Amino acid sequence: MLRQITAMTWKELKINFKDPGVVAWMFVQPFVLIVMLSFAMGGSFGESPGDENALRVLAVNQDRGAQAAAILGRLDAMGAFAVETAWQGQPMTPQTAQQLVADGQRSLALIFPEDFSESLALARPGQTTQVMAIVGPELSPHSAELSVEILQGLIDQAALRARLPGETGLKATVQVVHTTLPEAEATPTPDAFQQYVPGVTIYGIFWIVSLLAGSVFLEKREGTFRRLLVAPMSRQAMLSGKVLPYYLINLLQIAAMLGLSTLLFGVSLGKSPAGLAAVSLAAAAAATGLGVLLAAVGRSEAQVGMLAAIVILSLAVLGGCFIPRWVMPDWLQTLGLVTPHAWGVDAYQDLMVRGYGLWQVLPKTGVLLAFAALFFGLGAWRFRFE
């Protein structure tokens, strides 16, 4: 049985690699897509070109007066800071600001209380109003202290201008309290290459669905399966010999995409080769399993071709291959978990961005294997050799 599977696998590999167009489509096209998307969308994953030296500051303005807005305007006008008072078209809230800093999307957030303007104008003895500065761990201590000192200076200047005559001798009643989030609460945000290398790699390997399904229908049309059915070969061996070469091609695709990205662009693959191997093996299995399923449910080559394109593109978009899931609405992020793409991209980013090891990515690897088992099981159940 093993020799029969090996013979069919070798035959299928020779057929695929004999056509230069197929080879280019499998390996060159995904890599070109990685390069194009990473360079084209690089500005969306960091500071914009015009603000490359400015520290982006999230500002929550709850002040009932005008003093907080004036201070934020002066802070923004300094050029060293880029103040953001809204996120995705909505006014900034304390919860949103803290979450964005915790997620690593911004490194500094300021929260002005409701009585800020009143505290500047009426410096009552013993009364202290605090402006909260939330600092992410990726911001250096020196930069954090300097930013807080600049903000405190602006507040002190505003307090001197705002006080009533005769009260100028009082001390400032507003203090900046700065809190640094611990490392454990911070989740680094991937840059463009860290988004699109795993994203396009996962997207690319799922196109094996089209090749596998097309090859199955070619065998059926030419009567190869019917001839093999009378040979001393089990159906399990026939199906295994048909699927295995495409699984190996997927692994070669992954190795090529990750290897070239590391070699040409210095993309880090993390510190766990074992974790990388586990995720890659499971993702390739899920992609190949989906190919078996679509080949089983399709009625013709044309139908499978259209179905494969719709399924692959929909799963890739929903799973965050092109648009990062963390910028999607919460309900869409949850919906994306029904795709193997989301689990594959997240697992690769756990290794590449967050420095996780094998044990930490095993749960997501397990989910990918569950998708593979589901696809293979349904596909084998519905597969017709005639």
C-alpha cells in the first residue's frame, strides 16, 4: 500500500512541476503579493510618512470647559506629538484608549477629567485634579518622563493664565499621574510584513484547493479512477496518493514564503522552530482537507473553480489575511473564528510578533487540525471515484 501511495504521489508531483506556469502560480504569485501589499500598506501599520518623528498620543477629553482642548491643541502644534481624539470615527473613551495602549497600537494616552477647567480656575487648598497618562511598555522610560514633563509644563502655564486675580500665588492644582502598563498586558501590533507574510502565506496555500479539485476531475474525465478501481489498490490508498502530493506542495510553499521573507526582508520567524513547524503542518493539512471537500461536493470542473474562488477569497478576507482582524468590528472578529485562516494567521503572529513558543501555539494548532479532520472526514465521506 505504501509503495502504491508513493508511486501516485511521485506521478502527481512530476505532472505539477512539469508545467512552469503552475510552479510560478504556486510560488511566485504569493511572494509578489507579499511584497506589494507590505510596501503599499506599510504606512497603515505605523506612523504616517509626515509624522515619522511624532509620538502619537491618544487623548480622552472629558473636560466640561475649554482648557483641556486648548492644551491638547498646543501639544499637537509642537510637532513632537500627534494628538488623536477619536478612533475609527468615534470620540475617544477611556476604555478605548487603555485598550489601544494595551494592544500596542499606541504607546501613550492622556485622560482629562470633567473638572479640569474648573480646577485650573479655582485653586482651592487641598484640591487636586489628576490627568491620567497611560504609558505602554514599548515607550522608553526617558521618552515617557519627557512627555509627562512637557504636559505638566503646559498645564502649569494654563493654570497661571486661568486663575483669578489675587490667586497667582497658589500652586497648580492639576497633576499628571503616569501609569505604565506591565509587559504582560501589552500585545505588540504586527508591522506590514508581520501582517502580510503570514496572511498571504495562509491565503496562498489554500489555493491548492483549486489545483487538487481540478486534478480530481481530470482523473474522472479521463477514466483513470475507474481503471484503478479494478487494480489491487484500496480506495483509501488511491485517495491518499492523490492528496499527499498537494500537501507536500503546500509545505514547500510555506517554506518558500517564510524563507524568502526572512532572507530578503529580515522578517523574524520567532524563536521556536518547533512551533513554526507545528503550525505549518497543521495549516497545510487544513488547506489540503478543504481541497478534498470541494472536490467531493463539486459536480464539474467549472463549478468547483467558481466555488473555490468564492470560498478561498471569502475565508481569506474574513480570516484577516488582507485586513488585520484587530481593526474589524468585534462581531466580525468573532465571525472570523469560523475560518481556519484566522487561527493560522494568529498562530504565526504569536510566533513571529509575540515571541511565543510551541506550547503557547498548540491550542491554535489544535484548532487547525480540527478543521483539517472535519474537511477530510466530510470529503472522504462524500467522495465519488466514478
